[in-house]
Amino acid sequence: MGCQHCGSVSPDFQSTDLWQRTLAASPEDPHSAQREHLRQAFLRFRERAGMLAAEIARDLPTLTVHDVSHLDALWDMTDLVAGSAYEINPLEGFVLGGAFLIHDLGLGLAAGPGGIDELRRDIRWSDTVVSLFLASSGRSPSSDEIANPPADIARKATESLLRQLHAERAERLALMHWTSAGVDYHLIEDVELRNAFGALIGALGHSHWWSTNELPRRLGVGRKGAPSGYPRNWTIDPIKLACLLRVADVAHVDADRAPGFLAALRGPEGLAKLHWLFQEKLAQPIAENDRLVYTASAPFAANEAEAWWLCFETIAMIDSELSAVDALLADLGRARLAVTGVAGAGDARRLAKHVVVDGWIPVDAHLDVTDVAALVLKLGGSALYGDNLLAPVRELVQNAGDAIRARRYLESRDPEWGEIVVSLTESDDGAYWLVVDDNGIGMSENVLAGPFLDFGASFWTSPLAQSELPGILSRGFRSTGTYGIGFFSVFMLGEQVQVITRRPSAARQDTLILDFQRGLRLRPILRSPMSDDEWLNDGGTRVRVKLSHPPHAKDGLLGPGMSQRRLVDLPQALRSLCPAIDSNLHVEHLGEPRLNLVRASDWITLDPVEFLVRLWGRESLEREPKLVHAVGQNLRLLTDAHGTVVGRAALCPMSIIELDHPEWISLSGSIVCGGLKSAELYSIAGLMVGVPSRASRDEATPTVGADALAVWASEQARLAHSAYGDWPRRAALRMATVVRAFAGDTGPLPIALSSDGSLSFEEIVIWAAKKHEIILTVLPEWEADLGHYGLKLSPNVLQTEWSAPHITRSPNWPMPDSADELDRFTLLGSVALAIARAWGIEVDDLVEEQLPDELAIGELGGKPFMDTYVIRVSRPSTTS
């Protein structure tokens, strides 16, 4: 049968050995009538399947050829890989041929009677749209954007979902019908054959998308008897047929699938273009001994190296499928196929002898990691998190919170539902165990053996998440974890780790345990519970780690190690680590009664003083009650454009208060990601919701918008002046720099020092109106230096802050990058604006001169005090 796209000639499927042995007319066969019935039914089946297959190119134009020529070619490919004498009877030929016909038909919208509307009604459509929005713009789409996405998003979502679901859609095709003018049309017209084999053909069509290991579980290992009217020995072996389909399909890679002229017409780009390019060069494979051999009709030039490497990877995949099928058939005692691998697979130099190159050498110089376990331990442990042993606790609680939120969205539970329990226990043998329990979504075996152990890959962004938890993204779920490395920090605490988990929909006896006995240097084992305390009565996950050191030892979790100067109180550590978590957090500490630490999302309404105590510790209230109460009175909520609360904060006159040296308490605020502390806010008390800037989560950027920050900062300036009026000038000036950085109105807060004392913006306007020349100089660093031990400023000198304040570890937040813009967010810029207003001119009209030499800015001890960081601002003569 000639390929309809090119001049090459492929075998007519009816001339293949497989067809001849199964469905070809055979007058001498005593069962020729049954064979003829099957043959005619199949040909009508093929005719209609061909019409559906022709629609695929309309919906996925950059896909290589998936029309009826591909479906027909699978008969010949089966002969090639199985061998011409492979035993198969006519009923099996009909069922296998039917699976050939439908396995890829789901790639076209026509495979569903509802077309694109039916696809869009699938919950996974919305998930895909959300995923594409997140990938392209980094933001979540609105409900209207999900329902009516832009054309490019809609097209990509359609293509992605058709690829993802095509095998699943294929399963129903053999039983489906299409209606036109009141007439129902089926792919299998014969009712008896459709009823007898439609479901099995559908399952086989779906099976090429499953892993080989799943075939026995999904299809069973037994044979199926022949229906009435057919010879008893025409039994059907689903496993055998599934294996034949998958290897024939995967091995069909050659120029018939990607003719050059068709590529010129369709114009594939990116990865699709590479697929077309390498397949266009491949001749039909041949079988030698037990290997498939792929050859090229023309060599790959140096500028085609990328396509050659994609060919290399594809051939390795074909080899892997053949090997897996061979192992399965051997294990089940089935007849093995004639071909069990591909020549040159996995070895670039050997493959180049068959798939030749020109002008370059295919050296497989891919990145290789000799000691994966060591790398994971380094990058997922102390190299990333330093010596902070509380970081693994935070990561485990974060994972628990994500799992609870996922279950909450999928099961439409109350926003405050979900429990996390952190326990520190001592076993009878004196060992200490840290345990983190949640009642979240749990994990399946596929997740445990896949994304969970894939360092750097997050399950929540993997295709497996959309497959196992359909609808999770479209319902609004967003994970806190994005890097896929947080769990591995647990090995900072100890090598013996157990992950006990169960999906809520699974039975109690389906509890799974991933057991790490010696960290990452020994493969973990997946097992069932062996004692009563290992079973989970509800869905969720329990992570247990045996601590390498006693918790209060110097190098222990709560000990006075490098990351803290004193013993850590676990309950308070958890409060400050998880101040805004949206699950209920409890602690059980060394036999003490369970203590509730945080109620889900209670940070918004919690008593102000208790809120600050959660962040700073009880001792902050004991040692600085006046400050804690003053800050608490000034706490205000911040909201985003949608009215969602994204912060609760107040200006704070000090970031760190020295107590009994060397002990100290931090009065900094927190940036939280997923309700857990990621970074600090300096000169700001409370917290702001943010997004992490790097994998270690010690840097983050608040999500609150600039307009909301400006309004908040302006109000805080007034509140701070009233609450902290008797605090040192340095504290007041520091708070003013923060207000200015947020483009707020500094109001009554001082923004500069003069010989007349501290001056606010309006006071500078009055002060400057009497001046014709003003010297601007830099504020000293410390409060004790503001007066330079007796420095008397000259009458025309103003000391102010020239630089932007350090509010977070993220250097460009909230100020922009541009140096020209920066002055707008500093006190120096505010002072310049006040002077310009006093002189009745625009800021740009100020005559500024940065003096290169020292200038006297005042007197100290009766002598001139010189400063080198000065700017002279003169009033334009036209305004004097």
C-alpha cells in the first residue's frame, strides 16, 4: 500500500504475515465463515477509524503522521518485532487490529461527540489553562480567564490535553456512537462483536499509555474464552496483545511518519520540528538476530546534531520498551518476541554506525552525577540551609500544609479544616524521634516512587498531579513548595527516616511506608506496615526521623549550636516558624500534653499582643512590655487588589533589642510563604505574605502592591509619631526612611536634622524658605553619633539619609532598580522636594552641586567639623 504522503512504498497491511494468519480469506479453513465475518467487520471498522484518524492533523497539525497509514503499518511492525511465526488466532487478530485502529484516535477532537466543548468540560481543561497561565505569566488566571482564555492559551491547552488524554479517550471509542440526522454510527457496526470485544479493544488502546508493569494489574493475567459460535481454542490473551500493540507502536519511527514535503506545509517548530527532522531521515527498521536496526537515508550534519540526539533518546526509549515487554512475557510464561532490543541503543558511537553523522562526533557528554546521594545531601541539606536545624522542620510542616490544602480543595472542605501535629518523643531505647503528622491528601505508590524521590521535581507541577488529582489547580490550589527539594533537608536531622502515607480514598490496609534505613546512601524500601502504630486510620502522611543527636545537645535540634545562641523552645520555635499557616498546628513535646499552637489562619484576628508574642516569643513581652503594646496598637491589615489580606504589620522603632548579652531577641517582622516564615522584615513588626526568591527560602518578596504599601506607610507615619514620640531620633528617622521607601507620606516624622533640631517635611518647607543656600550631608550611622558628641550644625546644614533602607534581604524591594528612580524613595529625595516647594520651583530646577572637597558643616569643640559627603543646593537667582 503506497504511503499517501510520499513516494515510498510500505507493505499493504493485508499482505502481512499477521493478517494472513488471522483475518485473510482462507477457503480451506474449516472456520472460514467465522474468519470471513471477522474480516468484513474489521474492514468496516477500519474505514470509519480512518475517517477519525484524518481529523487528527486538523487539531494537532505539528504532530507527525497519525492517519490510517500509521494504523496499517502496525501490522507490519508486529511481524517485524514478534516474528512471522508468532502464534495468534483470528479472534486475537480482530481485537489487536481494533486496538491498532483506536489507540491514537483520541488525539482528535472528533473522537468525542461533543468536540471542543466536551474537552473544555473536562476538569483537567481548567487545570491545564491554569498551569499555562502560571508558566507564561507567573500568575493565576481569573475565573473569567479560565472560562475564556486568550487564543494562544486555549490552543496550547487543547493540544496539551489531547496528548495527555488521548489514550484515555481511546478506551471508550469502540463502544461510542455518533449521531447525525437521527442515525447512530459506531466504529464497530456488528453489535455482537461490539458487545463482545468493544471494552477489551478500548482497554488495549488505553494500555499503550500505561507502564509495562501496570499491564497485569489492569488487564489481568488470564486468557479470555471465545464467545459462542467461535472455535473454543480461539482464546484471547490481553497481556500478549497489549505487549504487541505497545512495541509495534513505539517502534514505528521512520520517514513515512514525517515526510519532508508535509513538514514544509505544516511548519513544525521547536521540539516538534526536531521530531520531523530525524524521522524524515530514518529508513524502515530491519530485524537482525534479536535486535531492531535503524538506519538513516542521509547523514546528520553538524547543524542537525540536536535532531540526532533526539533520535538517540527515542531509540533508547524503544529499546527500553522492548526490554520491559520481554521481561514481562518471560515472567508470565508467555511466548517471547523475536526482537528484544535496538542496536546501538544507549551508546552514541555505536548508534552512529547505523544512523550516521557528517562533520561531527556524537560524544555522549551529558551531565552525569557520580554520587547522586552525596549531591542531594549537599544541595538539599546544609549547603542550602546552612546549620539551621529548624529549616527541615519548616520544610516538613510546609509539605504537610500543602497536602492538607490539596485535600481541602478536592473535597470542598472548610477553609480552616486540617491538622498538623509535630511531636518530639523519646523511645524506650533512649532514641529521640521527630514526627510530623498531617491528615492531608497522602501519596500513592506512583508518587512515592516518582516525583517524591525526584530531587528538584515538584509533584504539584508534574503531569501526575493533574492525572491523580484532577481539578486541583482549577479549584484554586497553589502549593507553597515549588522546588521539589524541601523533603531532603530531613536528612540533616538523621539518617533513619520513615514516610508513612495513605490516600484518603484508599483502604486502611493500603497504607504505604517508604523506609530509609541509612539515609540516601542505601535505597529506601517500600513496604506495608508491620505493627499497629504504623497504620494510618485516615488519609494523610506521617514523617518520622530518628535524630542523630539528642535534641538539647550542642549539635541537636534544640541545642545552642551555631544557628542559635541558646536552647530553643520547640513550641515557640514552631509558633514563629509557622505564624500564618492555614492549618491547625499542634505540638507534643517529650511527653507533655498536646498543645495547640496556631489555629488555621488566625493571624488576621489574633489579639495584637498575642500575635507579636507568637512572632517574638513570650520574653519580648516580659522584657519590653511598653514596646510590645505600642507596636500592637499600631498593627494594621494590608490587602491586595482583590481584597485578600496579605499582611498585618506596623512600623517598629528597633529591629533588634539587646538584652543580657550574648542573648538577644529579634523584633523583626516576617515574610511568610504558605504561612511559614521565609525571611525577615527590618524596622517592620508583624508579617507580610510573600513568594520565595530562592530555594533555601531565606529570601522572599512580599506580594502586597505598591499602592497599598503607600497607604499603609502614610498611616504608619502618623501612628508611629504618636506612639514612639519619645524614642531616640535615629529610630524615628529610620522609620521615616521606611515610609519614604514605600512612597508614603512621612507626615510628622522627622526626615532631617538641623541646628534647630529634628525637622519633618512641612517643617523643612518653613525652614528652607528663609535660606538661599543649603548644605545637605549624610546622617551618621548610630544614634550616639547624631550629635557627634557635641557637634553643632551650621544654620544652613541639613543631615539626612541618602540611601534606601535595608528592609529585606531582597535588595530591590520595594524600590526599583533604576538609580534615577531611587532618589524618589529616599529621605534625601524627600528633603529636596521640601526645599523645592519652599522655593516655589520644581525639584528638577534645583541647582545642585556635589562638592569634591571637605566642607565645614558645623563646630565640634570650638573647631570646624569637616565632612566630605555634602551637596550644596542653591536657590535659582530668578526666585531670590
